[in-house]
Amino acid sequence: MSLIAIFSDVHGNLPALQAVLKDIEKRKADQVYCLGDLVDFAPWTNEVIETIRDLQIPCLLGNHDERIAFNHEVIPLAKHNEEETLARMAAINFTKNTIKEDCKLYLAGMPLKLRITFKVKGQPFSISLVHGSTRSNEEYIYEDHELKDILGMLDQEQADILVMGHTHESYIRAISSEADHQMVINCGSVGRSKEGKPLASYLLIAINENGVHAEIIKLAYPVEKVVKAIHESDIPDFYARFLQPV
């Protein structure tokens, strides 16, 4: 059996990343992948990047990583109110002002897609990894996304499973098709979950000759440590409050 761990959207949250990596090690995963967005919103930009780099975890270029790596302009998002727009700008500027040059270069070298191949029941089996979608690291694919488009992306990638992050909302969606093992999965967010509780989320996929089993793992981590660190940094307190839902 092969056990694959996949996580995404750490967003500078080192304590959450450490909790996930500890759990992955405990479960003895054979392969570990990250789908990107290592930076912004919590103050451990360099430590998170160095951890991923030093462990040689294959990692994709998330949209936040790309902005920092290539100095892209910060464009306001229509879905954000004025408070979040200003907080987002300040948090991204914090990353720009504190990232080490070698960490920035590491981000610039990350790919947009990865592919994992196996055999299941003697047949080739493929998992496609992206940050947002097969088209863009900024596109949001939610659980109710149009099935026709999902099937088109799976066909485009010649994949049995498509795994992504970016939305910070985890799900496992089985696709009704001739290939009954087809799935589209969002592994959620390690460092900035939008699922109601500040838990670190990641995906485990177990593969053997008989089939595939996917499971979302959600872990507690020392949230108050992150809140305190945000308060003590130049990152707006907006992101500390985000981790303390009412």
C-alpha cells in the first residue's frame, strides 16, 4: 500500500504546519506534497518556506507565492470589504518586507502542477495536483462546481483524481462516471481554514492494488501562539481575529 499526504495553504502559520507534519510522520506517509500558498497572513514566512525546502517536500506555486516571488501588484478583490482590503494589503507588504532572498528564489522555482502515477487493479492510475484549478492558481473550485467542467479538467489532465487547495474549504467529491474511482478533492488549508474552526486540514490518500481511499484529517494546533505572534508583528490584527471565531 502507498500512503500519500497532501496539504495546502499554510500562509505563514508555522505551528499549524508543524502539527500537520508531525501527524504525517506518525502515520508514516510514503509521499508528501504541498499545493502552495506558503506565505502571507501569519508571521513565519521564512520558517515555513525553509521547513518545506529542507524536508524536500515537492510544492506548487500558489497565487500568494507567485505574487511575492515575482513582485506582482496587489489587486483588491471585489469580495472584500474596505477593512479586509486594507488588512490584506498590509499583510502582503509584511511578507514582501521580511522574506529572505533565498526563500523568495525558492518560491520562484516552484511548478504550477504535479502528477502522481500508480497502478490500481493492474491499470494505470493518475493523481493531478494543482493549487486552484488546472487552468489557474487563482481559480476557486468549490464542491458544487459544475460537473461538466470537472470532467473536462480530469480529461484534460488524463487524471483519475484532481486534488487542489486555494478555497480553504475541504471536500471529497466522488464523480459518477464509467471510472468509478474518479474524484475531485480539496485538501483544505493548514494555516487559515474557512470551515468554522481554526483546525489544520490535510488529505491522506491510501492506494493499493484493490482501490483508493481518501480521507481529510483535521488537527488542533496552538492557535493562541499564532494569535500572539500576529499581535506582536506588523500584520493587522484582522488576521488574529480570523483565527478566533465567535
